[in-house]
Amino acid sequence: MTEAAAEAARVLRELEPSVERLLERHLDAARDWLPHRYVPWGAGRDYDGPLGGTAWAPEQSALPRAVQDALVVNLLTEDNLPSYHFEIATRFGRDGAWGAWVHRWTAEEDRHAAVLRAYVHARRAVDPVALEELRMRHVGTGFRSDLPTPLHSLAYVTVQELATRQAHRNAGAACGDAAGQKLMARIAADENLHMVFYRDLFADALALFPDAAVTALTDVLVDFEMPGATIPGFRARAARIAASGIYNLDVHLEYVVAPLLRALKVATLPGLGPDGERARERLQRHVGQLSAQAARARELFARMNTDGHTDSHTGRSAGRRTDRHTADTAGREQEAQV
Ligand SMILES: [Fe+2]
Ligand SMILES: [Fe+2]
């Protein structure tokens, strides 16, 4: 066994009691739910092909363009679950408390793509042929994180679950469809509990291995990219999603990075050696850069707004902060707080 492999095994072993405790807490807090109850089946009708129904056409979708983009990105991201399962099963293990968490998490996640796809098909929300072609390409490519240590993997999933919660929550709030909002808020509530599990596990990691954990968190936040970034055509969709305020740097900073650093008490973390201190300073510089980037992006959206660029479906202004705050309040009401 190499030194790195032995260290990885030690980290996982020392965190296992925390996994056991947090899994028990998760099982107490998680509310079971039935995906089929969230799909507006009555709105559906047969498609062309073997059933001889009606082919999809763009005017059939009542959802704003940016929400369509967000649904495609969020759904394809959920679709890659087999790759994520492989990643965490091989990194965290399939035995003991880690294995129990990995399998439970996979079972919960498996609902998300299935129910979102049923929703978009029933509502004719996006082109189902293009969606299926994208799914084949995206899942066919797979996802691998190539992160160097288990602490990096833990930091990544913590940030990713929180970012995903926010993406689902805000897409639901902006969709203008009560069924869609209920469904996406329900999925966001799952992602919230996943984030809470990983965040509190990471807090224990910071206490046990302060230097290595703060370095891992810094590395991950500095390079953070959503797993959906490899979706074909992601950049153009991400730009429209950002301009609509569903997910952009402001959201990332205000609802993901800042609350996480606050909850983990990174600024006042005791027991850091020189490596940990350097990582924390690097993280503080990164947050400063992120704020400056977010401010520039906000100016751009404001210019787009005064230039008269509005969403073609809703007439809504680009980048409105109020949408996001309304989404946050609505989403929080549905999420079990731990
Ligand atoms: Fe999910
Ligand atoms: Fe999740």
C-alpha cells in the first residue's frame, strides 16, 4: 500500500463513527415521498411514433427559456448518477457505515432524474428528442472527478449538493407552474439533507485533520465546477441560466460558498499549522475574487436589462435578485432543517 493509500484509509476509518451517527440522524430526518404523485399526468398526451400521437413543438412549452435550460442541465446532471455512484462507492467504500450511506444516498438520488423526466414529458416542457440525444452523449461520456484524496471528494460533494439544492429550488420558483414548483422544491429538500450530512461530516474532518481538510476545501472551492459542466452546449445554457438569476455567481457566493464557510467556521478554525494557514489565506483571496467577478456579472445583467433584453416568454427582467430571494423563502419552507 502506498503512503497516500494508507493515509486515505486512515481518514475514512477515523471518520466512520461520524458517518454512522450522521446516517442515523439522516434516516430520522428524511421524509419518504412518492415521485408519481408529483407528475401532472393529466396534462400529458401521446407522442408521435409507435402510439401515433403528436410530435413535440417549441410552442407547446409554457416554461421560460431559462427554466427550460435549467431543467435540461439539472436533469442531465441527475442522469449521471451511475457515474457518481461509482465515484463515491470506490472512494468511500461499499462496506460498513460508509457503504450504508453510499447505497441509501444512491436510492434517494435515483428518484430525481426519473421524476424530473416524467414531469418534462408530461408538460412537454423541453424537446424530448434533443433531451434523449443529450442524455446518451452525456451519460455515455460518464463523469470522473480525479480528486486526489477522500477529503477532496468530501469537500466536493458538500459544495455540489448545496449548489444542486439551489439550482433545483430556483428553477422551481421561476418555472411559473405550481406542479413544477412543488416537484423541484421536493427534490431540493432531498439535496438539502444530503448537503447537511456531508457538511457536518466535513466539520468533523476539519476537527480531526484541520490542515488537510482546509486545504482540500480550498482546492475544491477554487476549482469548483458543477458536474453538468460537461453537458454538450453547457456554456450557452449556463449563460442564460445566470442572466435569469436561477444560478449565477451571486447565487453561488451568497447561497453556497458563504453559508458553507460560516457553518464550518473556517475563518476562526483553531489548530491550523503553516499549510492550513496558507490554504485559508488562499481561500479568503478566492472569495474576494469571486465577489469582484459576481459584481461585474451583475453589471452586465443590469446593462442587458436596461438594453431591453427580457425573457421572451415571461417578459421578466434578467438577473432580478427578488426572484432568487422569493425562491429561497419558498424553498426553505419545504426543507427539513437539521
Ligand atoms: Fe439529486
Ligand atoms: Fe443529492
